Amino acid sequence: MHFDLTDQYRARPSAIHRLDPRVKVVVAVLFILACSLVPVGAWAGFAGLLVLVVLASAGSRLGPAFAL
């Protein structure tokens, strides 16, 4: 049985991985800001943010198990 802890960090070609690192940092900061501005109990807003996370995970080809 082969188990390598660093195997999950192998390079995978995707559009998100090819983005400029500065763009990824700005998007991450904006996402954190958006999460913090959603009012308590606004479940539609949280669902929208979850959709964005799932789309980003699918776009980066990480797979659902890694995202969970």
C-alpha cells in the first residue's frame, strides 16, 4: 500500500492554478470580506458563497474529497 502525505499537493493543470498569485490573493481577501459582511441568518447569502467555493473547487480540479 502506497501512502504519501504530499501526494495531495501534486501539481494539477487548471485555469485557477495558472492565475497570477496576486489575483488569487485579492480574490481570497475579497471572499473573506464578503463572508464577514453577510448578516447573521442570511442563509441565501451563505448558500451563494458556498456555490462560489464549490465552483472554485471544481475549477481547480481538486475533487470533492479534498474540498471537504
